[in-house]
Amino acid sequence: MNLRDSLNQYYFDMTVSDLRRLGRTGGGELSYNSMMYLDVISYQSAAGACTVSTLAETLHISRSAVTIKVGELVRQGLVVKTRSAEDHRVFFLTVSEPVAQALGACDRPFERAARLVEERFTPQEIEAFCEILGIFSAEYGKGL
């Protein structure tokens, strides 16, 4: 297997595993789009604050499209909106507790794999791998 095949296989396996696990643990039948929203909301809320505006900016889509999708996720009980104490026009978004637990379960294979890599490879090999992933992240960060 070459680099491209390996990366594609990893991405496919991770995506399918996450969708299946979240579906089994309270997410119901989720689309890939819904899963992506939940991942971004979870990440942004853990890193600071997530709002419709920050989601729209991150995903490079309209606020109205994000508002519609977030409304759907709130109705499904997957996302919680909390009004800002400082600015009552702003609502912060977080994933619901069952979704947070399911996303945590999705991280378990990742953590197991990271431990195996740390056991099997030298710090220099891991550093090279991190540099390689950094190149991929930087290119994806540039967008289309």
C-alpha cells in the first residue's frame, strides 16, 4: 500500500467507525454532515466558544445555512444552545452530554493507536510523522 492509499484507508476507517459508534450511542442515524457539525462544535466549544458565526466562518458557509443545521441538531437533542450572559443576542453551542460521551468513545481507538505508535516507534520517527501530518494539515488549511 502506498502513502495515498494508506491515508485514504485511514480516513475511511475513521469516518465509518465514528458514524457507527455515534449512531449506536445516542446519535441515531446521522449523516456525515451532521457528524462533521458535531465534531466542529465539540472542538470549538472545548477550545473556547462556539457560535453560529464561528461555525459559519470555520466551514466557509452562510450563517443562514448553519442556523438551519444547528436548529435541526438542537431539535434532535444533539446540540445545546446557551445564551451569553454578556450579550443576550449571542448563543453558545455545545454538544449534548450523550453526544459528548459518544465522541469520547470515538476517541478511544485514536488513543489506543497513539499509545501503540509511541511504543513501537522512536521519538525521531514520531517527529517525522508529525511533520508529515503538519504538511497535510497546512495544505488542507489553505482550502481550495
